[in-house]
Amino acid sequence: MTIQMKVTTDELSNVLKLLGEKTRLTIMQSVYVRELCVCELVELLDMSQPAISQHLRKLRDAKLVQEKRKGNWIYYKVNHDHLSYHVVEMIINELPSMENKLKELEKQNLLCE
Amino acid sequence: MTIQMKVTTDELSNVLKLLGEKTRLTIMQSVYVRELCVCELVELLDMSQPAISQHLRKLRDAKLVQEKRKGNWIYYKVNHDHLSYHVVEMIINELPSMENKLKELEKQNLLCE
DNA sequence: TTATAATATAAGCATTTACTTATATAGAGG
DNA sequence: CCTCTATATAAGTAAATGCTTATATTATAA
């Protein structure tokens, strides 16, 4: 049984503000399924690299995602240890899974490793 | 057993954007506990009447709240029939309940009926 | 060392946002 | 009808936001 921690309205509204933007919500959906590097997200979302990087910075600052460098690539994944992780997870599970789109990317050889 | 409807990323991010603002999230928390008129929300949140009305309009446009006129007063409550109601409910339940603050208002005779 | 590739950051800009103040609207009651 | 009260709306504004283009950083590889 997990402890039901109450969070402040400030903290939660900040998380929701980050998720309340279509691009960032899609990023979260994507890195929930598997870790992805920036250029993969650029392909997947069809947006410019700086735009993606700037969204990732906000998500990283809020500790909603974790980064890990592998050579030239920096991989991002959902941070399961976030205080509001189960809210985030619940929200992502409202949406259709990104798995199919990620398999598409793989088929087109657009994944980096 | 309720049917698990998937929602679009657009729809959900719009809902989260509305909840991702502290004042609006607090309004939702409040009208989740009991229906409240505008002037009660003005007291409770200690904000100007137009500011509250403008937030309510956004919540109403998104059908997150329902309004009901009673004489001069217009009461607002959470709309339980919203497509994403169970997400909204789950989010609100992350937060400490507003019941105590509402009882405070009552004690100070600041409720309208 | 130099060149290359992936990513981050900076600066600029158009749009959106959340408030303010002022005014309009709508119903209740004389 | 007129007045009062609650609420809504309009207009204006400062700050925040999400992009763009240009440049900096960091690691790999030659």
C-alpha cells in the first residue's frame, strides 16, 4: 500500500501547467513508453530541435523527466520518483498509447540506437 | 464498471491548461465540495469579482463547471458529466480538502444562503 | 588538433494570459 | 417605473509563453 501524500495547490498547478501544453504532454506520453533522445523526439513530433530542447528543459527543471547521456545522444525518460508521478501516470493513461507511433519510427529506421 | 474512454491529447491538454493555474484549480477544489456563488468565491479566494468571473467563464466554456441562477446569485458547481470528470476528480483528490476553509466562511457568516 | 554531430542556450518577437478599472446587464423589490 | 445588488463583459496593460534564428557547448572520430 502506497502512502497517499497530499501535495500543495502550488506544486500541483505547476505540474498541470507543464502538462497543459500539447507538445509537452505528447513528449511525456512518448518518454513514458521508452526513453528517447532529442533527435528522436524532433522526428516524432515534427518540431524544431530548439523547440523540443526548450520544452525538455522545463520538464527536466520540474523533475518530470530524467536525462542520461549516451555518447553524443542525451536520452530522456519519465521520472518515476516524482512526487506527483502517479497523477502524471494516470493522465498519460487517459490518452491512446504512443507505442504504435514509436514502432513506426523504428520501421523507418529513425531511432538512434 | 465505467467505460474507459480515451480522450485526445488536444482535449486533455486543454483541460490541464485550465487546471494548471492556481486560482482556477482552487476554484475547482472549492466547487467540488459544495456549490458556491461568485461573491462567496471572491471572499474565499480574496480576489476581485471580475477576476473570479473571468476564470469562471473559462471553466464554464470548457464545461468543467455548471451554473445555476438563484435570484440575484449565480451558483457554480463541478460538472460531473464532463468527459474527463474522473481525471478532474482524481486531481482534486490529490489536494487537501477545502471543507475546513468553507466551514470557516460559514462561521463568519460569509455564505449567501 | 580539427571537424562533425547532437544538444543547449541566447536573443528576439508575436501571441496569450491574468489581472486592473470602468461599464453593462439582469433580476429583485419597492 | 426606478433602484439596488450580483454578476458579466470590455478595454487596457504588464508579464509570461512558445516559437524562430543564430550561436555555444560537449562529446566523438578522424
